[in-house]
Amino acid sequence: MINLDTAQRVGTTGSCLIGGAIGAWRSGAVTGTLSIATSRFPLAKLPVAMMGAIAGGQSGARVAALFFSQWLPPGEGTPWLCLSCGHIFRHPFPPLASAR
């Protein structure tokens, strides 16, 4: 049994990190002639890499959120996935303790 709330958090974080790494790499791997500032000062690519990482991270998080929003069953309670049969269900929250 897997708690799908936890899996969603881990999946969204992982997608954000991977998307950020891909975005930074793609923006930093621009082919073509380098400007004088970039060739003399390699950290000149840092702002471009940061913008690529932010955009890629946002895209990765959005994809993971859309995937899990379509996959989770409707209703209240904690969503669970049975690994043996693939059945997705929600276990209702326990009722509040009665006040005595």
C-alpha cells in the first residue's frame, strides 16, 4: 500500500528538480558564437541558467500536479494505492473523539 498524498509530494518535488536541471542545462548549452563578456567571464551565463531552471521547475511541477489530479480518486479521506492489484481507494478520516 502506498499513500498517494506522500507520493504526490515526492513526485512534484522530483519533477520540479528534474525540470529545473533540464531548463538550466538547455539554457546554458546554447550553441553559437559567444559574446566577449561570456567568453571572458563564464558566470555571465548564470542569470540565463537561473531563468531556465525556474521555468523548467515550474513546468515540471505543473506536469506532476496535473498527473496526480487526474489519477486521484474523488472524495474525502487519504488516498491509497494497492500495489498488488492496482486498486485506488480513499480511507476515510477517523471521526473526532467525543468530548467528555
